[in-house]
Amino acid sequence: MNSETTRLHAIVQGHVQGVGFRAYVLGRAHALGLTGWVRNTYQGNVEVVAEGPKPQLLKLLSDLQQGPGYVLNVQHDWDKATGEFKSFHVEYTR
């Protein structure tokens, strides 16, 4: 982990479950070289935690707003990266 690595936490709201949204995020994160995870929430949203260089995370954030389904809103915040992830994967629903 270098000093330019940061963490994005996002909650994607809208019609984003059952439309391939997690697979879409997984593919975009892999293409951008990011680590972290994506999962559905019991509230009907999709939650994303991703770490990597800020320019790639900004691209992922843009991709989240464009994703499959019908995205109403993407709430997000930034934090320091922890370096805890080795890859990007799908997590179980919480």
C-alpha cells in the first residue's frame, strides 16, 4: 500500500439488485486494479468498499452512477486505505 492509496465506501440506491449490478462492479473493479468487495444489502441497495489510487476510485464511482438497473443515488465517503484486501470479490448480503 502506498501513500496515494485511498478507500471508497459507497451505497448504491435504486433498482440495483437482480440486474447484474454486483457482477458489473466486480468487472469494473478488476479492470481498474482495485481491491475490496461488493455486496447486496437487506435494504435493497448495493454496498461497495474499494481501495486503490484515487483516479481509479473516481472512475469506479462514475461507473457506479451509470451501472445496470436504475440508479437513484450513490452515497459515498472517503477514508484512509487499510491495505487489508488482496483482491476484489463479492461478499455475502448483510
